[in-house]
Amino acid sequence: MFGSSQASRISRRERIISDAKTHLEKSIELNPEFTDAHFHLALVLKDQGQFEDAKSHLQKTIDIDEGYITGRFQLALLLHEMKAYDKAREHYLKTIDLDSHHADAHFHLALLLEELEEYGEAKNHLAKTMDIDQNYTKAYYHLARLLIDPDDYELAKQNYQMAIDIDDNLAEAHYYLGKLVAGGRKINEDGTFVIEPENDLAKRHFMQTIEHDENNSRAHFNLAKVLATESDYTQAEKHFRQAIGINPGYAKAHFQLALLLIEVGRLMPEETEPKLKQQQRPARRTKPKKAAQ
């Protein structure tokens, strides 16, 4: 019954979208220079997976009006998704030229630059995103992900925390903050490289990750590793096994669980067979011999 009802709703939605598409096409037929019609038809086509046709209509919007920022930005997003990186970059930059405060353009350009391993420029555009919109949660998160140098430990920590302060439900920010502080790899004020794990903070953020996503095998695994370093073997074993239950192909979890079990086995006192006490038999009484008559 439920399946039939759901299929009916999907079918009705598809009919409505198809009808809308027909009218958008008619609008363009009647007025080929109708930029908004080209734009919305492109969005429908993109949702239907018709990327090339969507690209043509988005291109048409900026051919008609070079300053049509929304069309240019959506074209950049589409090209990015199609992995046409050079063209996507060109349109992100043009969007920013037209509107230097376009936070989304700075942000998505930063993601593209990250994919191209141009990390310095990616950081610059993420910083610009946050200058424009101080509550742009994912900008803080992605900037923190790029701050991997031990010298940037505190700055990365601050950016993860900012993302969480804005949106406590961002499970990945909790997870990667947990990983950062569990590693504790940083440069001290005197310039010395040190490893100083913050286990309590790591455990808290791994647990919060699990609260938001109980099937996050990586969070269970990394929480277990921290617990194992604290010799909390029972809880460590529990979370290693949960990680494996969620992802049976998690090779590192199988390996770390094996090491944990070996360690637990070594710490257990060796069991010996209890010696059976020999039962003392009562001495046999001998009957006194009768004197010879």
C-alpha cells in the first residue's frame, strides 16, 4: 500500500515538472531572449540529469545578458560538477568580478581549488567567504580541513569550533576536530614540535559525532583507539566491534581489535588446572586376633 502511494506521488510530481518544462519551452519559443525562462529550464534539466542541455540554456542566459550573475554562477556550479574545471573557474571568477561579495562563489571556487590542490588560493577564498558572511558554517569547516600543518594546530581547532558553534549538528566538524586533538601534533610557543593528545576533548567530539550519526564507523574506530591508549579495554573493544559491525570491510578496525585482544590476553593471569586433593582414606581397623584356645 505504502509503495503504491509513494509511486503515485512520484508520478504526480513528474507530471507537474513535465508540465512546467513544457511551458518554459513555450516561453522560450515565443521569446527566445527570455533569460529567466532559459535559467529555470536549465535548473529543471539539471535536476533530470540532462547536463549538456542545461549547460546550453545557462550559457544562453549570459549570452543574452553578460551581467546575469545567477545564471553565470549556476553555470560555474554545473561545469564544476561536470569536472570542466578550467571553465568552472573562469565563471566563478567572473561572478566574483561582477559581485565581489558573492560568498557562495568564493566558497565554491575554494572547493574547486582544493580539488586542484591549489591550497593557498583555496584558503584565501575561504577566508573571503567568512569575511562576507561570518556565519558561513562550511567555510570554517573546510578552512580547518586545510590547516594541516602542526604550526596551524590552534587555528584549525578554532575554525572547527566556530563551525560547531554555528551548527552543532555538523557531524563531520565534530569528527575532524576529534581527530585533530587526538593526534595533538603541534608546534609549541618555543618552536618545538610536540605530540600532546587531548584525549578528553577527542572522546567528547567522537561521541558527539556518534550522537549525530550512530553509523559513523570512523568515529567508533577513532574513539576506540583513544580508549585503548587509556587502557579502557572494555569500551575500546565495544567500539572497535561496532565499527566492524557497521563496516565489515574495515581492515584497520579488524587489525586494531586484534592488537587489543592480544594485549588483553597478555594481561590476563595464566590459568592453571587446580590440583585435586588426594582424599585421605581412613586407616583400616584390624580385628584383634582371638587368643588360641
